[in-house]
Amino acid sequence: MKKLCLLGLFVSLASHNVLAATTPAPLENKDAFISNLMKQMTLDEKIGQLRLISIGPEMPREMIRKEIAAGNIGGTFNSITRPENRPMQDAAMRSRLKIPMFFAYDVIHGHRTIFPIPIALASSWDMDAIGLSGRIAAKEAAADSLDITFAPMVDISRDPRWGRTSEGFGEDTYLVSRIAGVMVKAFQGTGANAADSIMASVKHFALYGAVEGGRDYNVVDMSPVKMFQDYLPPYRAAIDAGAGGVMVALNSINGVPATANTWLMNDLLRKQWGFKGLAVSDHGAIFELIKHGVARDGREAAKLAIKAGIDMSMNDTLYGKELPGLLKAGEIQQSDIDNAVREVLAAKYDMGLFKDPYLRIGKAEDDPADTYAESRLHRAEARDVARRSMVLLKNQGETLPLKKTAKIALVGPLAKAPIDMMGSWAAAGKPAQSVTLFDGMTTALGAQSTLIYARGANITSDPKILGYLNFLNFDAPEVVDDPRSAQVLIDEAVKAAKDADVVVAAVGESRGMSHESSSRTDLNIPANQRDLIKALKATGKPLVLVLMNGRPLSILEEKEQADAILETWFSGTEGGNAIADVLFGDYNPSGKLPITFPRSVGQIPTYYNHLSIGRPFTPGKPGNYTSQYFDDTTGPLFPFGFGLSYTDFSLSNMALSSTTLNKTGKLDASVMVKNTGKRDGETVVQLYIQDVTGSMIRPIKELKNFQKVMLKAGEQKVVHFTITEDDLKFFNTHLKFAAEPGKFNVEIGLDSQDVTQQSFELL
């Protein structure tokens, strides 16, 4: 009898424990909810939350759903529709603790509606336009059941050989930091828990844009001062704006891969910056610690990553396999796993998924009848943002805008290139829905004139490059050649040019040439396209170059050949219409370069805000024994901040409210900007500051503020900038962020070179 009572008590207690293990925790208090949930989780369930699985052949959907139901997966990426993701969330709801999944994707510059690539967005210098692109991207992605994006990409890029230059916002710390904050707030909206918002995961942490030689995945060796002063602020700006996640870079930093870098992930990110969010490895980066040479095998790689603070393993093969054994052997602590799990659960909580796992998935009966329906696009907004992002680089003799009554020859391999118009990382965009330049110009002309088209050239005549560009496109070749000979194509284009009043040539790169892993040693337009341009120039007809590219190109020769050059980058779904708007003068271009254009690849790096040196080159003076290249003109082809308009602007009457500034005071810098031309237009007034003498070498100038100003023809306006001590602070040799008393030069201009200067003293 006594034994039966004890057995009954044991059964009762066991039943009670099972019930306790599945009792939902209260949602009101985030920390309490997560702590309560974690107490109920088994080790396998905890490790499952750390696995971010790629949808693909290596793990079929049926297997994924089975693993999710077993509690072995925390999130997936690359599934982008509600019907795809609903069954996986259903599987999560069948798991023991019903911990919801999250669904991720690289939503970089639009989701279904593709906006201009990031380097183009930065060219707008228009924070409202940039924010609009991010907000629409978030709404479209959320409507397709996505919860988080691996964006914004805020790596400073000063070497345009790097293919991912296209994916970032340029070379300048201040400008990229401003945009970083705008994009995070646009993605996350009123909160990452809103049904029409997605969580931002800023990348690539850290310093990825400084890879040696511009070669993707390469090493970064950088002084702490340069890190803190130039390269780290944009990540910090994104985090300060509330970014819920961080994607960790693939590169090493001073000999230690970011994925195993305890200083980077814990000391800097979490302790110094106070980041409380989710840290995700890049694709396969934990396994790559073996190839980096810091881990002898997968077991050690997993150990290094979890101890460094990598919460989730993207495309995981190691956390699930190795963490249990590492814990059992005492090589990692339970706290290492728990800390990571807590961040994953907190991110899901912040995304609103515990409150409603189907927040962005919705009900099946509410799914769009056609996921790719035209009605789901935001074309008007995409067109407006795209035309704001274009930069007029040359306009000799007012070649532009074109007259709609003119007979126009449109040539070039990018004139009818819908997939290239979208650029790299085009998310769920469909090439069939993008407007080509041919389409846009045809629509703009209507019945007023004739558009004569000739291809003129292929993207490249190099079969090796063509093979590279088509290697990763499994469905069909991304770049399709015209099989005719190069000479036949040029002859056809020349005939078209001779029959026209003006020639528009769409030239540059295919989108695959400015993409992840697409580093280049040569920044020229491909040789066969250059041959086309020469032949067109020889016709004597006015020549307009429409550049499509994801990085600065070396166009020294083309600058001399062309009468007008319009930098359009890769301008997205509505690119063709937007370019036509600018070419025909329905929109007056106002973009400015967010990155310097070098004269040649040999000048790299050639960013504007370089440090002062002892023997600077002075234009107009002998170059001997100065810092210069004797075989070419010293200085960029087009400087940072440069961009023309169909009207003219002048700056005058620059004034400082005082010649001194104390540490708690403010100083007003003002300038009169006037539209001296005959058309209404916008320009960007830029404020630069130079710390003349410091405890260490300082840059020759640094962008500190800017304003985009719209003026009617003949209108003038005084633009004011406020300068405080914060604008003068920098990281000194002790990594202390402080300003030093002394002289400062203030420069105001319409680009980084054409400026007016005055000075003040910080007391």
C-alpha cells in the first residue's frame, strides 16, 4: 500500500512537471516571459533556436517542417511568400513549446518594387526619399510574411574595385551614418512588432568595406583610430536608431575573423555600445573559421563563435552538431548558450511573434490571389525616388534635356536590360515588371518623334567574364549575347546614329559585375562598349552617355567623348521611366556623388577626406617632391559631392555668427544660395569642417552637414547650419572622443572641392 501511494505520488509529480513545462508564460513582462520560457526549454530546444536555416536543396521543405516541429530550427531565410512560410509556422505551433519561427530575407533596396541600389539612394542626399524607399520595402516584405531583413548595409567603401560598393552608401562616414539611421527607422516603422514593419539587421559588422585590395572576403588590417573615426560610426548610428539585429562580417580584423572576435562582439558591441539585440553570422561563416586558420575543425569553430557572442548560425551545420558535446565536455558554459538563446527569443518577442505568430503571415483566405500582381507594386514612389538619385556629370552646350521632337538613336547593351535595371540584391523583384530605358523613352516620346534602336555591343566580349556572370543563375543565363559580330553591331549603331539628331548610349556594367564576390581590377567600361562609344563619337552627332553601374567607373576618355553624361546607377523597377524623365527635362536632376570617381584604377584609394600630409600636391605648381602621380593629373575625375543641374546655382555672402566658439555654445554658419538659371531646381548645400591643428593628423576636411534646397528660377535663400563642439570631436590616440581647442576652417560648397571658406577658434 505504501509503495502504491509513493508510485501514485511520483506519477502525479511527473504529470505536474509535464504540465508545467508546457504552461505558457505571461506576455506582459518581456524579461520575465523569456526567463520563464527558457526554464521550460531542453538543451536541444535551446540549441535549435540558434539555427538559422537556408531554404534550398540541402534541406527540403518537408525535412525543414519536421525539424521545426521537433524544435530544432529557430528561423529560416529565402522563403518569401505567405503560402511558403505558413506551413513552417504551423510546424512551429506543433512543437512542444510552440516557439514561433521568424522568416528572413535580404531586403536591401526594395522587396517587390525595386528602388535604386543603395549607392544610388545615397546619391539623392534626400533623407525623405531614402526613408520612403525603406518604408515601402518594409510594408511589401511584411505583407509577404517576412519578419527581418539583413539590411541596411552600411560598410564604408573607399575602394570601388569591391563589388559590394553597389550595396552600400558610399565613402563618407557622416553621410552613411545619417542614412543608416534613416533606413533602420524606415524598416522598423513604429516598432518591429508592427504588422507592417520588419526588423533591421545592420551589416556587415564590421569594417567589411575595407577589405584589402577590394577583394571580397579578404582581410582588414586597420588602426583603432581609423576604425573608430571612419568605419565604425555607421554601425553605431544604426544601433542607436534601434536596429534589432546585427549581421557579422565575413572578413578578419587585425588577424581575428569577425565571427570569432570577442573584442568586436562583446567588448565593443555589447559592453561599450550597449547593444542588446540579435547577432547573426553571415552565410556559412562559422565553418569558414577553419579556412581562416583559427579553428582546427568544426567543433572548435562552433566553440569560438558561441563564446565570441554569435547568437545564430546562418545556414547552420555546426551549432546543432557541436554545441551539445562542447557543453558536456565543459569547453563552453551553459551561460554561453543561454545568452544566445535569450537574444533570439528577445528578437522574436520584439517582432511581435509571441503575441501573434501569424502577425505577418495572416490567414490563408486573405493571401493575395496573385503574389506578383501589378497592384502590389509602388511604381509612382519608385519612379520619384529613382529620378532623385541620378547625377548629371556633364552637360556641354546644354545637350540635355532632349527635345521630344528630336529624332533619337538609342544604342547600347543596357538599353533593353530589365534584369540589369534592378541591380544586385533585387529581392523578390521580377525583371518582367521593370521598365527598361527603351520602354521609358518610347513612352515619353509617344507619337511626337521616332526612337531608333540598335544594340551596338554586348556587355562584354570576354567569354571568361561572360561565363562568370552567368555561373550562378540556375534558371537561365543572366547575360545573353547578340550572336552577331562586334563590327556588325557597331555598324548598325553607327547607321542609327547617322539617321538621328542625337545619340543616347546606355553603357556600363551588367548588374552581376557589381555584386557580392564581383571584385574588379579594371574600372573601365568593357572594351567592346568603349569601341562602340568611339564609333558613335566619330559620327559627329551629339552623344549622351547613360551610365548604368554599381560602382565608380574610370571614364576619363568617355568624359572627353560625350557631350553629356548621366549617372543612373541601377535605378530599379521604374528606372526606364525615371531616366526618361531626366533626359527629356520632365525632372531636373539634383543628385550628388556619395563617392569619388577616380581618373584611373591606379589612383585608388582617392576619397576626399584623406589625412593631411607634409608634402601635399598643389594644383598649378610643380609636382616634384610632392604627393602626386607624375604620369597623370592629380585629383579625382569627379569629386565627392559633385553633381550638375539643368539650371545654375551660386553661393555668396558666407558668414559665421562669431569667430569664436566655446564648448557649450553654438555657432551659425550661413550662405546665400541662388538659382541663377532659367529653370526651377534643387541642389545640395554642403558643410565641411577642417581641424587645422590637432594632437594627431586630421583630415583635410570632413562633411558635417548638408541641406537639399529647392529654388525657383531666380530665387535665392539663406541657408543656415548650426555648429557645436560635438561637430568638432574626434577619436584621439587614446580613443577618447573629444574636441581640442584651436582653429577650425568652415567650408560651404556645392561639392567637396568648390567651396567658400571662413575660420573660427574653439576656446
